[in-house]
Amino acid sequence: MATYNGAKYIQNQLQSIIAQLSQNDEIIISDDGSTDRTLEIVASFNDPRIKVFHHVKTNFAGGNFLHKLVSSNFENALMHASGKYIFLSDQDDVWPSNRVISVIDCLSVYDLVYCNFSIIDEHEQLIKKYGFTHKPINRSFVYNVYKMPFYGCCMAFRYDLLKYILPFPKKLVLHDNWIGFLAMRFGKIVYLHEPLHKYRIHSSNTSYTNRESRNSLLNKIYYRIVFIFQLSCRIIEKLIK
């Protein structure tokens, strides 16, 4: 979990996660210098399975600064993860009670599990039952690059994938697509249409539907070109090894 000033919702999210964990599991939190009560709330759980690491911010050049910062924060969390299976989590969402058991059943066969999600408001009232009305990923690489279909909060994957995923490229903008595309190349993935994640829309976040909407067409094209180049370099590097 990557955190930054998430005091308003992080308690509910952690409660929904902890209720599904065994004593041998861990929650890795990478905090980006929160100035609110985020870390105080995390500490109040007094749970040895929760491990907090402080992320040292990097001065990124160019646009998409916020996305780069979030990706770097998640990278820090992944570098400290040690569990057999890794779930990515945002600080302000909620996990349904069957999230972990349903996904782990699939991870015994697949390397990455990608689930559907429902959309809730800040009071956890349902807005939309299915975030994806149809399968979001395709066998076509071109289609997937066009759509950039992966959302980290809906992902879980085997620890073994980290050898392909880490380290992130320095100019990486969206870590979730980086992980998803590499999993498609080096492993087996499955999509579950059941909404096993509750995505919260509130005044402090951006709707999942317009993650790139504020970017110009030129920026979107540039990002995809850079992404394809980064992805190709990583794939070639790993295949040579």
C-alpha cells in the first residue's frame, strides 16, 4: 500500500484487509511523507504484520509528476515485500470480505489475477456494481497499449514476477500497466468478472474513467511510445539473461 495524507479513509481500508489475513501475512506500507494522521492511524492498529517504510521523494522532471510519485512510492513498497502473493492496495478503497480467498485460489494456477470492481462514494454507498462491463484486457498488444487497461488496486500476483517488474524505469508513469504487461509476457494472467474490489470516488481523488483525460493527445501518444520502448528494453534484457 502506498500512502500519502490518507487519514480520512485508511482505517476502513486496513480493517477490510486485516479481517482476511492470516498470522503469517504482512501489510507493507510505503508512506510519502504524510502530514495528517495517516501514520498515527496505522500505528493505532498495533499489529506486527503492518510494516511501515518511508519513501524518499525524487525530483521528477516533466509532466505527470503525481503519477510518477505514486509509482515510485509503490515501487518502494514492492521492494520490501516478502510474501508469496502480493496484492496492491490504495489507501482509500475497501476490500470485499471474499477478496483474498477468491484471488488466492486463482493464484495457485495463474501468475497474476485481475478482478473487476464496483464503485462506491465517500460513504460507501454503491454507485455502480461493475466498473468493467466486459473483459478489459485483450490478446492484442496494440489494443492493450491503446486502452492501457490495468488498475493496480484490482491486481494480485506471485512474488516471482518481481524479478521482471523491479526496478521500475525512472520515467515510468503508470506502474499498474507496467506490471500488467510484463505479467502477460512472462506469466499467465486471468480476469475475474466478479467485483472483488470497491473503488471509492471522493473529492480528493480522480475518477478511474479519466485517469489520463487531462493529458493532451500528444502527451498520451508520447507516453505510449516511451512505455513501449521501456517495456521492450525490459523484455529483451530478461530474455537475454
